Amino acid sequence: MTTVNHTGTSHTVFRLLGIPGLEDQHVWISIPFVISYVIALLGNSLLIFIILTRRSLHEPMCLFLCMLSGADIVLSTSIIPQALAIFWFNAREISLDCCITQIFFLSSTFITESGILLVMAFDRYIAICYPLRYTTILTYDLIGKIGITLVLRGYCTVFPIVFLLKRLTFCKSNILMNTTCKHIMLARLSCDDIQVNVWYGFFVLMSTLVPDILLVFVSYMLILWTVFHIPSKDARHKALNTCGSHVCVIILFYGPGFFSALTQRFGHHISPSIRVLLPSIYIIVPPMLNPIIYGIKTKQIRDQVVHVFFTKHK
């Protein structure tokens, strides 16, 4: 379970406690995890299938939604199976390499999804503010390059964290009070100086998520400015309605994460179980609700879903 190097004893296997204080309730807690995961997999897979197989949906907004659904599947898969293994089979042990791999995919996918939400806001901005140039600006070639850039941004930004963790000697403890591995949580088990890890984590936050949120805000301020200068009331309502789904998804994605960050920073008096559950919410809830929101509020997608199921019954 341990290896020895020049700095002392370093743990290579860690033990995830799950949700501290609620160990006897793990089976019951697993129920919403299972439901959300099944809905996330089925809903997002259905959206991807319908968008890719229906040429009428091969437009920028739907293609970006397809990217979002793919990121949602990876995001939920990166933590929920591990949590269910703890809840059902008491499979708490995880190797250092697996732990770092989980951190890499969880963090990089979260950053990628944040970028996708930003370009979806840009898509709505172009559609409302420059409708006549919409198809000439957002070409298939540009959409493909945007998708590759977002994935590379997520992976390249998080990749140095792998080396920052691998250099550490984990001699304090091998107990992680969570259902999944987190960068700073794992680093705090080290006997080495982790200031580089802390500052790089701060750099990742300030260079990705914070600019994304600010640019999304600016995009919607410009959209609202344009919409409220449209003379027709019906046209204003239609323009705002096209943004409704995206605004709901943005709130679901950033909202719980914001409150979770506040809890982790200032909520030291809050029970450990709550501090573990809150971060789980912003990982498992958006992937579950995103396809439902877009399926209900986007008429094109809703019509295609109905068409698929009705044609199968005929």
C-alpha cells in the first residue's frame, strides 16, 4: 500500500469515506444518484442521437448543444459510478493514479463545459444581434474549430495538475472525506509544500471559469440591449424565448458551484456531510436536467423527439 522514497513514506492507495456522518444512509442516498445518472445518460445520449441523425437540426445552436450533452455524459460518469461503488459495495479504496486520473477528467470536463456555455451565449448573441449574418459567421468549419479548442483548453489547463500531484509525498493520511478525489483535498494529505498547487488551482479558476462567467454576462447584457430596442412586442418575446433554455442551464451550472465554493471557504461550522453533498449537486444535477430543459423549451428538438418515438410505434 505504500512506497518509500527519499522523503519518507508515501501512500499510493487512498480510502474514500463517502459522506461522513451518513455512512448508514448510503444506500438511501444512492437512489437519487442512480436516478440522476440514468436520466443523464439516456437524455443526453438521445439528444446527441437526434441532433446527429436529423439534418434539420444541423445548425450551430444544436451542434453546440450536442457538445454540451457529450460533456455532461463525461462529467457525470467521472464521479457517479465511483460514488455508487462506495454506497453499494463499500469499495472505498482507490489508487493514487486512479485518483489523479479522476481529478483530471472531472476538472478538464468542467472547464470544457463552461467554455461550451460561453460559446452558446455567443451563438445567441449573433442570432439576435446579427441575424442576417448568423450562418455566415457560425460556419461548420468554425464550429468544429471551436469544439476542438474548448477540449484542448480544458485538457491543457488541467494537465499540469497531474505533475503537481505526482511530485508530492502523501505521508499525512490516506483518508479522503468525500465520494470522489479533488485536487486540493488530495494535496492537503501531503507533507510537502503545496503552495504551487494552491496558486495553480487559483490560476486555473481565474483564467477559465471567471472569464467565462464575465463574458456570458456581457453577452446577455448586449442581447438585452438589442432586444429591448426591438419595436415589436412579439419579436421581443420570441427573441427572449430563444435564450430561455440557455439561461436556465447557466444558472444550474454556475449557481450550485458558486454556493458550494462559498460553503467550502466560509462554512466551517457546516457539517462535513453537507460540504460533501453540495459539490455533488453541481456535478450530478445539470447533466440530468440539461436535456430535459432543452427538450421541453426547444420546439425543434421537442418535435423531433416526438417524431422518433411515434414513428417507432407505427
